[in-house]
Amino acid sequence: MTTATDARTTTGRPIPGATRCESCSDGLGKPRPVKPGSFRERVHSKPPVALTWRVAVFVAGLLFMALGVALAVLPGPLTIPPVLLGLWIWSTEFEWARRFFASFVRKARNTWRHARQHPVSSAAVTIGGLAAAGAAFWAVGHYQLVDRATTALGV
């Protein structure tokens, strides 16, 4: 039997018309509030389907997180988009991920605001970081550091 209570935001204020699926305490964390008439309400109205849905959302988010970690070996900012996508996928279903994702969004907005207020220093840091990454990439290729490391490790 599914019981529903008022869904509340992280500040404790109720969300108008939203309910929380009480039977979804399956160890995956507290579920996000369910808005009436939404796809999530139809999914959460049947506990077996709700559990399957939550596991599928968790696995999809986990796959993107793993992709982001796997891309960490490549040069460039390729790690960030899959990790953020995985976190966003989790935030659609899990309250803890929504709070975590909201903090990332808040920090990104603050960083962008700071960059607009200080364009010269932001540009200098960005250009300096790209130059350092380019120099490191050149040094790895020019001095054959990967080959030397594999030889030293006996791989």
C-alpha cells in the first residue's frame, strides 16, 4: 500500500500538489517529490515499477559517471560533461543527487559571475592553463614519456 504525504523542499516548505512516495524506501535514497499528473506519478503509483524505474535511473547515472571517470585519461575537459549528465540523471529521481546537483549549478553560476566581473584575470588563468596543458602534451610526445614509463615499469 502506497501512502503519500506532502512533499517538501530542502527548506521544509511544501511543494503545492506534490506528494512523496513513502513505499519507495528501497535503499537508494529518499525519492524526489512526485508532482500530480506527471510521468513519475504514474511510475511511482505501482511499487514494483517504481523500484525498477529507480534502479534503472541509478544504473544510467552510474554509467555516465563511469564514462566520465574513464575519459579522465584523455587530455582536455572530456570528463566533466558525462559526470554532470550522470548527476543530472540521478537528480531526476533522488533527493540527495538533486541537492548535490543544485550545489554544482550554484557554484557554476557564481564562477561565471566572477569571470564576467574579472575578465582579465579569468582570461589570464584560462590561457595559462591551456598553455600549460599544451606544453605538457608536447613534452609527453617529444620526450616519449609514455614509452619511457612503460619501459621503467616493465609493462
